[in-house]
Amino acid sequence: MENDIQLVACSLDNEEYGIDIRNVQEIIRLLDITRVPHASPYMAGVVNLRGMVIPVMNIRKRFGMPEKEPQETTRIVIVSWNGSPVGIIVDSVSEVIRLERKNIESPPTCSQQVNQEFFTGIGKQGKRLLIMLNLGKVLNINSDNC
């Protein structure tokens, strides 16, 4: 079990991404998002979750993907980063997956259009592939206006 990692599997378009479950606080339905003036383009705004104001990132914009209208399956994954909650909008969340570390490979270096710093690796489960998110890089908003 020490060699296993648990990931929350979520999707954007037809690709599956994995978020280390140790960083996930909760998964919620899409709430009303209040836009914040002069925020980074990929920051959707903030939500009020049980009295807490939480910033929410539009990960599609962060990855340079086309925008998509929210669906019934759209979710906000609340992650804890540097002791603070941050929401990440995803198209859907499917399950928690346990992967053996030996089934995780480094991201491929074949495409210059992909910002590989956002990913820690590719998890393999049978024929299924999960792109493992590097939350440190995805959520690195210190140098940007959030």
C-alpha cells in the first residue's frame, strides 16, 4: 500500500486528469461565482462555501483550452494549497483511483504546445491513462494577479 497513490479522477473534454487525494478537501456542484475585478484571466472568481470565500480557477483557461458551458456534471474540486482552499472547475469527477507508483511515468516530451510543468506524470491503469496534475504549478498564482 505504501507504493500506491490515490487520485481523484476528473475530466476536461475527453481527457482524464488525476489530483492527489491528499490535496482534495471536497467536491461540490457548481455554485454562483462572483467575478473579481482585475483578476488573472484564468481565475473565474470567488464562491461563498458555508461562509468561506474561496477563489475558483477556470482550469480550462489555465491550460489554454476553449471555454465550455457548464453542464449538470460540472464540479468544483476544492483543494488545499499552502493551507488555503482553492476551487478548480472541472467538467466532471468520476471516481477515486488507486495506482501503484510503478504505473506512473514521466510526462512525454514530444509536444512543445503542452506546458509540461503542469503535470507530474501519466498514470496507467490498464488501457486508461490519467494525466497527473502538479498543483504547485497549476495553482502558482503568486506572480500573477489573482
